[in-house]
Amino acid sequence: MQDFRNLAVWRKAHALTLKTYRATECFPRAELFGLTSQLRRSCASIAANLAEGCVRTQPEFARFIQIALGSASETAYHFLLARDLSFLAQDEYAFLSEQTAEVKRMLTSLQQKIQRDAGSTSRTRSK
């Protein structure tokens, strides 16, 4: 079991969530229970799944990383939608989109590391 705050990807996802909350403050009031809520929840879900996965077994942690990846993809779509609805300026969208893509790359890398570690552990046991 590890402290989720030690994961670079968790720190990056948490920072993205904070930026998302700030970016959505100026969304139309009519979207409070719509896109604002959806975007905040999907983004917060990335870091939350990493936090929960850290107290699980390695195979379970890999599953939580997969769920976090799904939330990151959902977040990427919501940013695109917000831009297309003119709720986000192009430069703000570009920044948030790139940050989301970076989190997705980091999640993929972490997932691959866990799979490699699991493979080397099973090979060691079978010798």
C-alpha cells in the first residue's frame, strides 16, 4: 500500500481538478447541474480513483487506473464541448486539453509499469 500523494500522476490530476473548478466558475448558471457538474466530477474522478486504487492489490490498482483513464477521456470530451459552446476560450481550452492529455499519458505509463511488474513477479514465482 502506498500513499497516493506520492504519485506524480495523482499530483498532476489533482492540479488539473483545481484548474477545472476555477475554469468552470464562469460557466453559465444554467449549466451548474449540467456541464459544470459533469466536468468537475469526471475530472475529480481521475485523482479519486488513483487514491482508492493505492490501497488495493496490484491487479485491482491496475483496474482503478483503467477507470481513471476513462474519466480522463470523459474530461477531455467535456472540455471540447465547453469550448464548442463558447464556455472556454480557445487558449484556455488548449491548456486544459494538453494537461488532460498529459495525465492520460502518465496513467498509461503507470498502468504499463504495473503490468510489467506483475509479469516479472509471476515469472519469479514460477522459477
